Amino acid sequence: MRGAQVLTPPASHTDLGHHVKCVVIISKNNAPLYLRAIEPTDAVAKWHFLAHSALDVVEEHVRQHTNPYLGHLLSIEDWAIYGYQSPSQIKIMLMLEQLNEPFPDDQVQILCKAVHATYLSYLSNPFLGYEKPDASRLIPMNTDPSNAPITDAHFDRRILQILGL
């Protein structure tokens, strides 16, 4: 889209992207808008469970922080979950494979900001939902796009590009 600024992390930050196993975007009403498991064989239900498990921690962090980047929310099993909440209460969660050392907050924050910028660019598209010939994937006219699940292939490709995949 012309004129829209879309952040692309520097190459050194995309190394961290290879540790990201799932990206989740959740609406202000806690409804999942986007879930992208990097490995196609991963069970989507697992990622939904982890995202919803982290929502309580997001609420605690939001009360304690004014920064949109919430940092490390929690670790479950082999996964470290990091969070970001936009001023419009859209929540972005990155689920990374747990390592011995925590991931650098500045690098995770850059990835979160890039995902958020991509989401804003997606919402700013005046043709959102109308470019697909498959009528089942169109967003109904009376639906607020910020509350509709994201099924756009370009958005998905952009997320993978941010992660360096």
C-alpha cells in the first residue's frame, strides 16, 4: 500500500524470528483475530490454549506498565510468551521456543512493533475484504474489520517476512 510505513526489523533481529513458533493477534474483546503457527504440523488448539492462558497475565502487566511492550508474560512447557498491547487494546503475542537465556527485550519489542505496524496497514486498506473472489472470505459490510478474523494471504506473507522466514 502506498504511503503506509511498514516496519521491517534489521537482519540481526530476524535471527530472533526463527525462534518464534506462533504469532497471535487478539481483539480488545479477547477474540482471536489472527493465529499463525509457523510449523504447519503444530496443533492450532495448543496455540489457542497458550494465548488464552497468557491473557490474564496481559491484564496484570497492563495495570503495571504504561509501555505497550509488556515483555515476557509467562513460560509454559517449552514456550516463552511475550506480549504487546496497542493503545486500542489489540494484543499481540509472540510464542518463542524457550531457551536457557531470556530473549533480548529490545529485539522482541521490534518484532512486536513490526507486527503491529503490519496490522495497522492491513486495517488501513480501503479495499479490505473486497479483493478476494471467494465470497465466503469476504468481510460482511456491517462488520468492523478490527473485529474480523484476518484471512488475508498478503498479511500472512508479511508476518513471515518480519520473522525472516
